[in-house]
Amino acid sequence: MTSELDLLIRNGTIVDGSGRKSLKANVGVSDGHISHIGSNGTTDAKVVIDAEGLVVCPGFIDIHSHSDMSIPFDNRLESMIRQGVTTSVIGNCGSSLAPVNDDTLDLIQSEFDIFSPPGHRLNITWRSFREYLETLKNTGIPINMVPLVGFGTVRIAAGPAAENREPTKNELANMKASVAEAMEAGAFGLSTGLFYAPQIFASINEIIELAKTVAEYNGIYSSHIRGEGATVVQAVKELIRIVEESGCRGGQIAHHKIAGRPYWGTSKHTLKLIADANSRGTRIRCDQYPYNRGMTSLISVLPPWVHEGGMESILEHLKSPESQMQIKRDVDGGIEGWENIIKEVGWDGIYIASVKSDKWRTIQGMSLLQIAEEYGYSDNFLLLYQLLLDEVGEVSMTIESMGEEDIRRIMKDKHTMIATDGWGLSPTGVFSYISPHPRSYGTYPRVLGKYVREDRLLTLEEAVWKMTGFPAETLRLRNRGLIREGFCADMVVFDSERIRDKATFLNPHQFPVGIHSVIVNGEIVVDDAKQLNVFPGRVLKNEVKLSSA
């Protein structure tokens, strides 16, 4: 090897993403690809990173993220790239930014408004999934994006939208055509968020029919399953059935957890269901973030019937004394099959993450119980109604619901990958107002610092496999996820003795420590823990042709 390299990372400890034992070696990069691995060879390179005492591993592949909601407003994605993410899967939980239909544009716009910064609205200039991917490609992104098409978005664009009913024959055909267009454009599969409206109104048969179209393109099915607490076992069984009856090449349980103290320990049963499915040839995987709280929109605590018709209908119900009484009765008494968050975690387990008005700004980080006591509400429900009305429904919450034993059991399981379920955020700019879940800043450093170095739950090689090679294999990214000659040069250089997360629920906008460099497609994006103003990311597309071809 005599030609000059674009980049040489020398003297590092290579953890190659395969799970195999680490080795000391140099890594050379040319034309965006890994061109050399070994102790010998040229030292002639345009740029040299001295990784003595540091680990060099593939870039982290975040198989469950929501950074597509960030990019239109801030394309730096600082919280992701600074924790080592070089590829993000987007369009999760059934919510992708395409397809869009003119007839239901207002409804989908209101769905996206929940995630938009104060004073900003998403400028939807596309309609088809192909047009959206082209817009994304032209935006300029620092990391790679792997798109999924969201079932909720498809249902709004081409199906019954927010109505609680089965699709007509014509609507089902239109929905399947929308999914096919997305798969042709490069989507890797279909995602669902069956806990959320309008997806909660869909039967398993409706989902299977759309998943059959995904199967024609050898795509995957990824789901925020219908329940993660009392109904988690049934929900996992539903996902497995969808994969098996549709013929999708694999299924993925998003951010797998056991939510609610009465159900802690149920991961023994859900993980056995996953193992049994794999033993009979059905490829089922799951992902996980390493925290005991989840995060979602506060409107998710309301019963399903409140969500029929979308946000405008929700707000009308919140104003109605009759609806208010019925909401309280349903929460107190429960509805069969509904994941009742208030009942499962309590008012003291629900914390306000972000609001958009100045009136409620000081409550961020407080539980609903604390807020009710401080503001003099004798009825927690009245606080809930007033808060959602004042904020036009646009309130996010974190939910303290998971037990450490389940977190550790799921993390250790051989079918589990690591993911953030977060957004690309920044301590400055339009998203600095929110109090996000710390997973957006600290997921990967937390696993490497706490669960690898401190607790020794995983070896370093096991953890890196769950962050790189395993998600690449699941997605069939044939030239990413490993440090191999000829593979795309997505890499992270970090100090395994120092890496840790700093973000907390009370102070989440904090970057981790211990990450030295991040390389995406051969370009240095983070150098000496500082993000550079470069955008080498690509929109990756599913290249698998029709299964019948």
C-alpha cells in the first residue's frame, strides 16, 4: 500500500462491530471507504488521527429515531452525532413525513405541529414518498438516514384517517398503493405505532394487508406495539402474527419495555416469545434505550374515543363537561385493551417535558401531582384538561414506568439492539426551549459507560455489536456496521475508560464525554469533541427488488 490515504486512524483498539475480540491496528480511509486495516502500511495520509489508548468502532446505527422531525428546523442533529450516531432509521412509530394528501393536509399538519418548535410549522412541499426523500437528500444532513414509511401517515393520506372504522375496499387499495410507492422509492419497511391514534383504531387484519405489500419488497415491519404494560404479552404476539401472516422478512419491537410496576418481570415472557419465534424461523428483533422513563405526547393519556377526528375534536372534548366526566370514568375504570397510562404509572409518574407557552414554562420537569399541589388543583383531571387546552394539545411528557431488572434483562438478550428513540437536538437554536428525554443526548455513552464499564452487564464487543453490526444486519445494510475493507467509512473514536452520558431529566441538553471523533462516509464530522460544519450524510435506500422477481 503506497498511495496517500485521505484519512489514517492509527494505534487504535479496533472493535469491529462483529462481536469478535478487539485488536490493535491502523485504519486507512480512501474515497469514503475503509481501504486498509492492519499494523503495517503507509503513514502517508492527508489527515491523521492518533487513537492511542482509544477505541475505534463502526458508527452507531440508531435503528429507532425520530430525527426526521428535527431536520426541517435544525439539520445539525448535534445530540445524535455527538454521541456517535452515524446512521438513523426514521419514520418510526407509524409517523413518517410522507405520503401526504391534499384532502387531509390539515389533519396531518396538526399531527406534525405537536413536534414543531414554537412559532414554526413544517413546510410540506412534497406529496409522494419519493418527493419527500428527494427533499431530504437536498437538505444537507450530517449523518445517514434509513427511511421507513409510517402506517399512521398512510392511513391519514389514503385511508380512514382519524375515523374509528375499517377501511373501505377502495381505501385499502389506496393505502396499499401508497405503501408500494414508498417501498419503490427506497423505504426499508413499514412502521406502526398502535398505541397512538389513528393507528389504535386499526385491526390486525388491516395491518397485515399493508404488511403483505411490504413483504413483496422484502421489507421489515417495525412497531411501537399496541401495549407495553398490562397488554404487552398480547401485543408482542400480535406483532409476531403480523410478520408471520404477511410474509415480511422480519419484525422489530420498538423500544421494548415493561411499563408499570404491576407488570415488572414480564420481560421473561416477552423475550421467550421472541426466542420461540426465531427458533421456528421468524426473524423477530427488538431495540431498547437504557432509561427507566419513556417519552411521548401528553394527549396519549386520553382514552381512544377522544382522539377520533384529530386534534380539533380532542380540544372540543376537553372543553365539554360531559366528555370530561367520561374521560375520568374511563381512566378510573379502564377500557379493555387500552393502555391506561395514568392508571399504570400514577399522576406522580408523569412528568411534563415541554410546553410551548410562557404560562406553563416553569412546570417543565415537574410531575402532574407536583404541579397540581403547587398550583392548587384539588382534582388532577382539571389540571390535565386546562394544561392541554392552554397548550392546544402540544405538550410532551416523560413517564417513569420501567424497572431496572427488566431493563437489564432486555439489554442482555441476544435479540436486542440499542436505539435512542430520540431526536437530533441542540442546546442552542429552535429546540433549546424544550426539556427533552436525555436519550437524545446520552443513549450510547450511557450503555458504554454504565452497563459496560461500570456494571459489566455487557462486554465492550457485545455492546458495539448491538449498536452497529446487528442493526446493519437487520436492515441489510451490506456495507455498513462493520470495520471491514471496502465498507463505508462510518466510525467512532472514543475513550472506553472515560465515556459516559451527562444528560439528565432535569438538565438534558448536555453532550456526553469521552467521544473524540466521528467519521461519516469518510469525512470527519466531530473532531476533538467538536462538531464541524460538514454534511456528508446520505439518504440510504432499500435496494432489494420485488421478492417475486
